Amino acid sequence: MKLVSVNVGLPRNVIWHDETVSTGIFKQPVAGRVALTALNLEGDRQADLTVHGGPNKAVYGYPFEHYALWKRELPERDFPIAVFGENFTTQGMTESSVHIGESFATGSAEFIVTQPRMPCYKLGIRFGSDDMVKLFLLSGRTGFYFAVTQVGEVAAGHTIELIAADPLAVPVSEITRLYIAKKYSAADVNSVRRALQVPALPESWKDYFRSRLADL
């Protein structure tokens, strides 16, 4: 596994649907070593801390492999690196192979997978199209958030190493699928109950899944 690109950006004001919106989704690749703190990368900030950022969303990773798929599906659009607002563009890590609670290391930093990304309207701002939000979610190509467990320095080109697996092994893709599923099968219920036991899955996600089980 490899860290293809490290991307940062500060919030900026943009006009969207005749309103001024502050967003940090416009990120750019940076060269050299970058300090990773418990909340973000040096030179990176989130605009709305009520829904973005925080310890459980300190770093957003997105698979480099998805870029070719998006380009094939939407050939009329441009897909420069970091267009999805990711901090880490990764290689060799996908939503089906990465599990909630797995710990990774790159450079001198370590981090743990916490959740998939649920896109908000600001992804539509980045692409200039509200439709992109729905396409992104339905694709299942959501990427994944990390919490930082050891601060350090990271750089593009570094190897990413798996240092600890979670015994329950719930893939990021499974969390996304269960989130958008309209009905749960018996197997789905078992998957949800397994996910509820993963310590790294944030309480907000667990509350959502508990409410879904309560409605069965």
C-alpha cells in the first residue's frame, strides 16, 4: 500500500446557488514531509466543524484506483488529484479491503479507520453539480476517515503499512451499504450487531444503527 499524494487546503468562501458558503473541500497536493496532528494535517482546516473534522475525521483517505473508474463513467469531467477533498490519496486500499478499526502507519504517524465518508452538498460545490453527491454515495466509492493515534510526519510516496487488524473485520463498504439499505435481512441485522461491537466506530454511527434495529 502506498500514499500517492498528501493534500491540504484552507477554507474559502464560494458562491453556490446565490449564497456565500465557506468550504475546505478545495485541496491541493503538497510536496515533502507534512506534520500530522491529532486533528488535521499542517496547512489543512475544515470550514464547518459541526459536521467535518474532529478526532474521528482527522484525515480523509480516498483510493487512487477510483479516479480511473470515475473518468470512465464521467468522461466529460476532470478528476485532478484531491478533487474529492481527500487528505490522503491512497493506493492498494479500497472500501471492501479496509476495515473499521484497522490501524495503519506511514512515515512516523499512525492512524485508525473510523468510518466511511457521507457526502454533503459541498461535494456538489467542488464539482459544480448537485448530482455528484448522489452519484458518489450510490457508487460506494466513499473513501474512509482516520483518527490519528500517533502524530508524526507523512509524505507522498511513503509506504502505508497495516499494523493492527480489528477482530470483527467489518469492511468500510459494509458500513456504507447498511447505512443506505432501506430494509434489513437477517444477515444484515447480524452485520449491524457486529459493527456495534467495533470500538473505533463512532457513537453517532452506532446510535443510527441502534435506531434502525429498534424500528424492525
